[in-house]
Amino acid sequence: MAALSTFVKGLPFLAACVAASASYPPIPADLTTPVQQRIAINGPNAISVGWNTYEALSKPCVQYGTSSDALTSEACSTDSATYHTSRTYSNAVTLTGLQPATTYYYQIVSTNSSVEHFVSPRIAGDKTPFAISVVIDLGVYGADGFTIQMDQTKRDTIPSIDPSLNHTTISRLATNINDYEFVIHPGDFAYADDWYLKPKNLLDGVNAYEAIIEQFYDQLAPIAGRKAYMASPGNHEADCTEIDYTSFLCPTGQKNFTDFMNRFGQMMPTAFTSTSSNTTAAINANKAKMLANPPFWYSFEYGMVHFVMFDTETDFASAPDGPGGSAGLDGGPFGAPNQQLEFMEADLASVDRTVTPWLIVGGHRPWYSTGGGSSCGPCQTAFEPLLYKYGVDLAIFGHVHNSQRFVPVNNSIADPNGMNNPKAPMYIVAGGAGNIEGLESIGSNVSYNAFAYNADFAYAQVDFQDANHLQVQFIRSSTGEILDSSVLYKEHTEQFVVQ
């Protein structure tokens, strides 16, 4: 590894001296053509629409309405931004005042765009059952990624996925498009920082990095442009290579989470205004809103659930990707000292279980994992006490490239109530969606692990059945087979949980 590190250190800067070999997607003739489309929940009655173009837009606009034949509303912004080394501009527009749980049709304003659709968010307190998909550590497929040959004859055509990609997880999300209402993805998207793993890229690192970014978000667009795609950061968003202590060699634009911020910064929400009648809850929610820093840490409410997305990479003591951190990536900080932890304390304290009985958090690095994967000790020190104190029901992580489920646990001790009204959170790892690095060994097990799988790519689906029952399923991407299913029961009798 030391020899590889020495060799790779100078590679990004050789690009200007050699013929380009990066696998860039073709640039459309009309440079306003939207590509890499994505949507996100931006408020109680709001959806943000994001897309990229190959030229700057002075006024990005989206037309929308409840009929595909009558897009009578229009929203515009001035958000069209790029960075050094990127070929594209990220655009974002927020559609507000939407009726809840309603199908809307939208068209990005361009001479070359199509009409798409989404279902607007459920209001907080709506107890209608629904499901979400959990996809982490996904990665690009094709020339710059990890491809498995699979049967291509049974792919759903809506949304259409290029069969040549053999992208089993994205294809399964397309096939199951009606089974979930949105996706959460806490970190590790394109794996652009692994460009050097393909020999064709070794003398063209700068362009290879950007090409992988473009390819991946094009591949994701059929899903992310239809279903709200809620993102938070992972280590592979940090800089141009995953090799420790080389971030200072990365060109401007390919370090310190630049593309991630550019792509999602104007799309993710802050924290929702409290719908509780409790004054203290409203004050805490307002404090959380001021402390939120999307796309790194933020929260939102949807139906019977309060979601918190947080950053396991930077902005807490001994953060692995922070300055001086163990990963050597020198990222952040992105907030004031202790801002993220203060946000989480205020936000978790604001959750009124009579309105949103379920409290779910999502981050990238886990602190519970089987012996084959790494556990983040500083993450556990920083965040686990808050998760237990405020009665988090389910904690979702990735980073380890396999699928794992744990019984409710706190401080490495299994809750004696198990899945029947525990005080401790239930933890899952859904990092086996598929990327160039492949799947990771399960290794030695731990006593509080209930399921571990690494034989094929898989992702998780979480079904909120009612105010007291939550089901977690792990789904094999290539076949749709349910690999593991469990139901968590919680009484949720306390309005505000403080343990």
C-alpha cells in the first residue's frame, strides 16, 4: 500500500499532460438539457428539485401542477453553481405550498426536458402506513465501477434503467418503485475517489473523478428524480482519493466535500417547525432549525416519523474525517464548535411522540458492527448517549459493505426487552448496496447481532405499519428475495422521552 500511495500522490496532476481517458458521458447538444435529476423533501409542504446542466442558468425554473397537461405553477431560483474541475452546474428550485400526499407533475424548464412526477410529502401526524428504502454505499456501475452479470430479462421499464449497467440495486428500486415513498442515503455515493482502482484512469485522475460523478448521478436519476432522495455525507465524499493524508494534493473542487455540498446543499431541509402544542417542544425545534446545517445535519418529519440525518465524518471530537482525524482526510469543520451535537440535542428533545411516534436517525459510520467491519468509537462516544437519552427507535448506518441487523442495544449491552418495547435503539447497517470495492467479510459475530449477510448486494426497507409496529426487511437486490424480516414494537406512551 505504501508503494501505491507514493505512486498515486502525483497522479491527479498528470491529467493536463496526457490525452484524456476518463469515461465522461456525452455532452448534449442543448447545454440546458437537465441531467442528474433529483428531488428531496425540503419542508412540510415543499419539494426541492435539483438537476445539473452543462452551462450556467441565469434563472433555473420548474413548472408543475397536479395534471400532466396543466403545469400551471412555476418556481424559479438563482441557484446555478459549479466548482473548479466540474463540467456541470448544479441547479436547485423549491416547490412550496403543495397539497400533502398528492401526485404532482413537473417539468424542468429547458428546450429539451420531459414531464416527470412525484408524490408530495405526508404531513406530520398522518398515521397512514408507508415504507422507505435505505440505500448506502451504492457506487457507480460500468467502466468505472463494479459490475455483476445478472439476468436482464425481468427489468421494469418504468423508471427505465439502462440494462447494460447491470446495476442490481438501482434496478430493484425501479422494480419496487411503488413499494416505498422515499429513499434515505446516509453517505458514500459515486465512489469517485476510487478512480485509481481502474488502470485506464491512472494518468487522468482529475477527469476520471469528475466522470465518475457524472456517470453515477445519471444512473441514479430515474429513481432520485421520482422519489425524494435524502442525503447525508460519507467518507467517499471527502476528497479526490481515499488514500490517507493526501487531500492536500487534490485540486481545488475535489476536496472537503465540495461536490456533495454543491449538489445537495440547496436541496436538503433544515429542521421543521414543531407541530406540537407544547411550548418547550416548539422552542427546541426552533433552536434546532437555527443550528441545522444541511446537507450535513438536518431533520424532517413525514407522517408518523421524525427523521434526523447527521454527519459521522466531521464536527465532533475526534471525528474521523475532520482535521487530525484518523482517516487523514482533513475535512470540515462545517459548523461552530459543538454545533452538530447542540443541534441533535435540541432536535431530539423537540420530538412529540403524540404527533410523530417514531424517531429515526441516519448516519454513515456505525459503532455496532460484526468483526469483519470497522466500528467508529468516536461516533459512539459523541452520539450514542443522545440516541439513548431521547429514545431513538431505529438507527441506520452504512460504511461496512454488507447487511447487518442488531437487537436493541446500548453501551454494547443488549436491551433485556429485545424487540418488545425496548428502551435502547435498534441498529442496522445497510452498506451492501454495491460499489467498486465489493462486499465485506462478516468476520466474527457479536452476541447482540441478529442478522448478517454478505453473499450478494442488498438494501433495506423500513415499513412504518402503525404507531407501534415498525418492520425492517433486507432485500436481495438481484432477485427481490427478502433475506431478513423483523418487527419492532414500541408502546410510545410518553409524549416526550427523556431517559
